[in-house]
Amino acid sequence: MDECILPVMDTGLRGVDVASSKICDVRGKEGKLIYRGFLIEDLARNAGFEEVCFLLLYERLPKKQELEDFNQSLKQKRKVPENIFSLLKL
């Protein structure tokens, strides 16, 4: 039987930028995950889903009125068309 020759893969990517991002930073040795300058733990404790979405989209946390407007916009976009309800009833 012929020998199976597998390609050599170097999986040691220390120091290599695999996917640089302006949105998040992973500091593995420190155990930190940072989104737009905020620790993920702080966002999880102190911000709601919509606030984090706003942060990711607009690079800052929303002011009170901006959050209300953003929530209203999201609410309008999640309306399910009536024909979909009819389809689901089948």
C-alpha cells in the first residue's frame, strides 16, 4: 500500500493577525474581550441588547432619546407580514 503523505500545517499563529477588527479586541493572555472599547463583562452587566447593537453599528453608546428611537425603529422592522401568518397556520 502507498504511504499517505499529509501536508504539514503550522497551527502556531501567535503574533499573526488572523482577522484584524476595529470592532473588537481579544486579549487572550489577559482574559479580556473588548467591543468598541468596552469590556464584554461591563456590557453584559450594564447594557441591553439594543444598546450593544447601537454601539456596534455607530461606534458609541446611545443617548436616552437615541436609544428610544433605535428601539422604535427595530420594533417597526420586526413586524411579520400577514401572509406569513397565513402560511404558518397551514
